[in-house]
Amino acid sequence: MTAGIPGTGISWLFYLLAALLLPLRGIIRRIRGVRVSWRAIAGKAGLACGVFLGIWLAGWILGLLFVSVADSAKVAAGAVPFSIIWRGNIVRWAALIGAFMTLFFVLLTVQVARFARRRR
Amino acid sequence: MIEERTAPKTVPVTVIVPAYNEAATLGDTLRSLQSQTAPPQEIIVIDDCSTDGTGDVARALGVTVVRPPTNSGSKAGAQTFALPLVKTPFTIAIDADTVLAPDAIEKILPAFNDPNVAAACGSVFPRRIRSIWERGRYVEYLFSFTFYKQIQDEYRAPLISSGCFSMYRTEALRSVGGWRTRTLAEDMDLTWTLYQAGRAVRFVPEACCYPIEPHNFRFLKMQLRRWSHGFVQNVRLHRRGVLTVPFLRSAVAVTVWDAVVASLVYLILLPAFALLLHNPYILLAYVVDVPAIVVPVVVGAWKRRDLGRALVSMPSFFVLRTVNAVFFLAAIWGEVVRGRKFLLYEKGH
């Protein structure tokens, strides 16, 4: 987020993808003869990977916490096996795909507006 | 052997410091400018009709002081008043409550080796990190300057060249009319105007500045009102122009989407759904993005060797984020729905 402006909804995904595309952009710029700092690019792409892994890990931990809060007694009593009650990672692929689709919609709208402005 | 210390050579830079009743903080700002490893050629303080002796503080430190005939009403007005007095090829704008790292000017100057670069900004960190609001802002800055802004710079489109400390090519600044008073975020207005004029803006993370951030809710309210209204005003003003600037157009669209939708989700939808569906697990959405915040903050704090304070400050960030959402929705309501442009400049640091 920009300081003072709320929101991490699709921004994090936008910047994550922008960071992951940096190596590809770096190759294209290098081919065009532009000087590229591979170290800086690797740092940003690495940070983006860290963010993605962090979100995935948090979802997994939260999934685990649900079990311990809601059903740990049942597991402890041996009434049900752990594998049945574990809800898994709470970060669902569906949510990620939903965020990706929203980002795609926003970026597409920008492109449509841009072409509309150019035609005018 | 006697080691002879010589004063560092000045660089062709003029610093403009707009100041209205800033006697308490101005001295630190000026001393930080005078002790730069690359000191500026001239420092101009615009004493905007202060009543607390701001001009005397500046004069005592040997800098140029100018005083408009009447209060200019805004920071932008005071800065533009001083622009005709600048004789150097580069101009720095700095707030009167901001101090620079000793090497800030030396670090930011090489960004202008590219003749197309018209503006450059550095990293910002609160000078005091004590209250909940300062701590929340510290996390915001760590996140923003470690992650988002660095990626924006890789794509050559920082969203904003911060008003508290930025360097400009004087010729570029004059060509766009200096700082304009038509929005409450004159720095964002200037940055986007420069892009549309085909000029480049850079972010130099190593050039650090330390402003005083709002320590209580009263000052925070004034600052957030200015920032949120300023952002909405700039989006409306430049909505066609930014479409011509690659990456910036996408970054602005994503920021607008998030600012509006995330605010609605945070303040209304999440609690409403949790109540309607009798499912408290829905409230986990408040924390599921924590790693997206924590990872860049930890990396940024690690580099500053300030990890402990950053981690302790994390909860404050979530409070500030909610407050940001309230102010942003209020700005949307006022500017877009009611059509009332808010242009009262309130100093909230």
C-alpha cells in the first residue's frame, strides 16, 4: 500500500506479479542493450517469492489452529483421526484465482480506457 | 602529522524549505542540510508569515529567508513563491519538520545523470516512533519503501515523489509551473504532471529522510484528510493523462480499486458477512494477508537493524490501516458523491 492509502486487496498480487516478471523484463532490456542490475532484480523477485510463501504458510498455520481450537478435544479422545477434521490450508486456490481474475479485470479496464482515449 | 579537514564542496542545488510556525523543528532541518556530505549551494526558507519566530531561527543559522506579503495558504503556494529565486540547476523541496541523513543529497544526486530524470525521491522513515500512529506509519513506510516503491522504480514509475524530500531538475520544475495549489497533494500532482510531460522520476532507497509523523489522532486526522482528498483529487484531475504513462496507469488503477474496495470490505462487508452467516471464521480475512505485510517489513527492518521495533509496531499498523479506510471512504463520499472539493490545507506534519 501507499502510506495513508488503505488496501492490500489486489495490490499485493499486482506487485507480486510485477516483481516476478522483472527477470523476464531484464532479459528483454539486456537484449536491447540496456544495462540491467541482476542483483536488484533477484532481490525483488526473491522478496515476492517470500511474500507468496508467507501467505501460503499463514493459511496452513491458520488451518492447523482451527483444528486445535475446535476439534482438538475429539482428536485427543481418539474419537476421530486428525486427517478427517483438518481443514487444510485456508488459502484456497479459488480465492487466489478470484483475486487474479479481479486484477485481470481492473488491468483490462485500464487498457480499454486507454484505447478509447487514443481513438478519440 | 596534522590532518587538515576541509569543508565539503557544495553542489549546484538550492533547497526550498516552506515554513509556517515551524520554529520548534526548523533548526534541526537546517542543521541537517548544512552538515550534508554534499552541501547545497543555497538554502531558502519561506517564512510564510509565521508568528512564532520561524524567520529568526532561520536567519540565526545563516540561510536566506524570504517572506511573502501574505500567507500563501498552502505548502505548494509557499514553494512556488520561492521558485523564481532559484539559480541552480537542481532544487530540493523539504518539509520544515524533516531532517536528512548526512549523505542524502550525495546519494540522490546521481539519479540525475540521466538527462530525462526530472525528479527523484528517497526513503522516508518517522523520526520519532513512540505513539501507536507513529508505529503504524513506520510499518507502512517500511513496507512501501522495501517492496512497492522499489518495484515501481524498476518499471520507472514511482507513484509519487514524496513532498517531504524530493530533488528536481529546476528547468523541469519551471516548465510545469512549479507546485500547483489545485489539489491537496501537490507532490502527487507534480509527479504525474512530469510523467505526462515525458519526463522520468526515480526512487533512490539509500537517500533517507526523517519527518516528524503525527503523534496523536488530532494531527493524524489532518494529515489523512489531506492525503486521502489529495489522492482522490489527483485521480480525477489526471484520469486521462495517466493513461498515457505505462505501469503508472496500472498502479493507479489497482491503488484506486484497493482503496475503495478494501475499505468497504474492511469496514462493512467482513463484519456484515460474519454476522449474517454466523461464521466468525470470516473475520480471519483481516489477518490472512499478514505475511504479505510482514515479509517486506522484516526485510526492510533487518537492513536497518531495527527488527525488534518493527515487529513490536506491527499491531499498530492494523489499527492505522482501519483508520486509513475510514478517511478514504469519507474522501470519496465528499469529493465524488457530494461533489465538494476540499482544499483547506491543514498542517498535520
